[in-house]
Amino acid sequence: MSIQQLSAASLILFVIASGCTSLKRFRSATYMGRDDSLVDMALFGATLARSGPETPGKNLWDLSASAQTQLIQILNERYPDNEQFTGELNREYLAEGPVSPVDYTSMDLLMVFTISRQKDYAGIGPGKGLFSPADRIEQVRFTLRIPPEYNLSFTGWNRYATEYGEIEIADVSFSRSLELDAELSGDVADAGAKGAFSRSEEQQVRSRYLKLNGSISGQRIEIEEEGATGIDLTGNVIADVSLRFEGFPERVTIPLFSGPVWSPVPEVSSLRFTDVIVPRMEDVPEAIMGTLELEYIYRHVRSGWKTFQEWDDRVAYYQGRIKKQIPLFKKQQYLPALYCLGTDAGGKETVKIRTGTGQEYPLQFRNYREAARFFEWLVISARDQEDIPADETISIGDHTLVYMGRSLTRGALAAGSRLKVMPVYE
């Protein structure tokens, strides 16, 4: 074969070989090691809500349609005055039978995490720094852990599903052709050769990537995200989880008032008791802290960042990790809103209740309204009933009130005992 024929064949092979696709992830890639300063993560906001009903009682609107009709008829006959009738509509009624304990240990926590990366536009350019407009966070995996001393654990996701995304990389129609015209010389005759070569390519390229995935266990949740072409992982991630504290029972008092709800002078006819489950904590911290740990892969474009496509980029990958303590919620958000009667002058002293069998329990109420109405009845009873001896013990049925180790008397109340309505947990 002559030199001309060899040259023509080589040219054909070069054309065929050079027709490779341009659908590449990058032009070149290099792993550069670890850099923990490129990405940051923080808890942007957290909302804590209690799961389940707050109290075991029911009002008119919790009843069935037929029960509502019957109750309204009864109230209409008993309270013909419109103002009294309206006040009775919102009265709370206790369910018949034993009252189930109210659980204050189960909660829902909605957290919003924000992921950000360093942007230094003053350092744009080759060799000036680790930033270019085409940089992005390639992958993140973050973990939130709760210390075991809080007696708190994750119980499940409220709303969660693994999410995948799909992007269309390209819809390619590519063709290339080449015509050759070569003259060959010999001893006998001259000859000519012509040829045409073409190559075509059609592609529809899609890529599936992991938008969100996670796992949960007792003291840990883990969430993972993957980036893709043109998709940076900066932004917010929402985690909606359920929590549960270890609990122990507390007894609360439910005063049963006689007369209309709107009456300025309530009357306590009897007392009822129920148990509530409250968080078990030896020392109540001001805030529940968690350990947030983030691992990430950072894709830095060293050259080629002036174009939007990524196949011509020379990229460098960095691996990073950050770990920090973050406050999840404060004690005012998770402690039960129970109230008692007592004083905090010179140390906290509270009123207790002694049963007919001699057992003593803290006098605690489910909410401020019940505690305030009971205290109002207590003060009015001590002030208005002058015909009763001052050393008369205050009792409701076979229950008596105890304060500072002694039976509470009407004289002690009338003389001013500095009692007031106070939160049980502060």
C-alpha cells in the first residue's frame, strides 16, 4: 500500500475515533482531600407540639349529633336565660367511667435545617481560591443525636418517604460526514479513488438521583441527599419526627364546680382525681441539646466554569465534616402546663391534699383556669363564712387541704397566707 493510501486510511480512523460523545460528567476529576470550611449547616427553626388531647374531659362539640341535641334541650329547660344558656354550652363534661391518664411525654418535633456553602466572589479565577460559580455540593449526609441522659428517644417519622429525582441530561442528534478524493499513481495507469464516510448518533439521556433518604433509631436520625448536574444541595431540609420521654405518673385534681360556668362565685361540689404521665428527668435542663454532624462532598470546578455544561470542567472533589451542639427546644416547650397553689417567698411551698385514708398528694390542676377558679372559691369561702370558727379545717368531702405540714384553716387564709396560683414546673 502506498503512502497516500496509508494516509487516507489513517484519516478515516481518526474521524471515526474523534466522533465520540460529549456527554461526560467532567473532563477530568481529582480528589484533593479534606476541607471542613466549605459547607455549614444549622437548625433554622424547630416547632414542638404535644401529641394527643390535653385533657380527658369533653365538651358539647365532642359529643355525637344525637347527644348534642339532647344536651341542648336539657340546658334550654334548665337555663332559659340566654346568657346562662350560652355559658353552659362551653362547659366541660367528664367522660363516664375511669379517666385514661393524659400522656405529656409524646410530642411531635418539626425541624428545619439549612445547608449553606462558602461564596467568595472576590476569589474567582484560576489559583485564587476554592470558589467558582459552577461549584456545588455533591452529596450530604447528616446525623442528629440526642444524649441518653435526657431519657428522650425518637419514635418515628410523621411524614416521610424516600424521594428520587430525574433529570434529562440531553436529547442528542449528532452526525458527521467526510468525503475523500485521492489520486494513485502507478507504472501502468493513473487511477482515482473517492469515498464518503459518515457517523450519526441519537441519544436520550436521563439520570436518576436520590433527593432524600433517611433512617431513624432511638437516639439518632440520619438523612442523606445527592446532587446532580445543575443541582446544588444548598437550601432547607425539613424533618418531622415523633419523640417520647420516659415518664412517671403524677396525680392531678379535677374540681367539679356547681352553678353556671360564667358565675363570678364558683362553688366546688366535689373533687375527682386522675393520673397524668409527665417526663421523667432528674434535673430539668434549660434546653434540650442535640449533636448535629454533617459529612459532605464538595465539587469545585478548577477550569471550564464559564460554560453551563459540565462535560468540559476540570473538577476537584473535597470531603468535609462538621460537628456541633445545637439547641432543639427549651424546657418551657415540653414541660406540662400543670398548676398548683403555693408561695415562692423564701422557698417554694405548695398546698397538698389529704385523702380520707390519710394519704397526701400535691394539689395540682390540669390548667390555669381550673386552678384559678378553685383558688377563688377557697378565698371567698374563707372571707364570707364568718360564722365558721377560724380554726376550722378546709375540707371538700372527706378530703382536707394541708399547707406547710399543717391542715389549712379558714383563719389562715383570711389572715393572708400569700398563697397564689403557680406553675408546677418552672
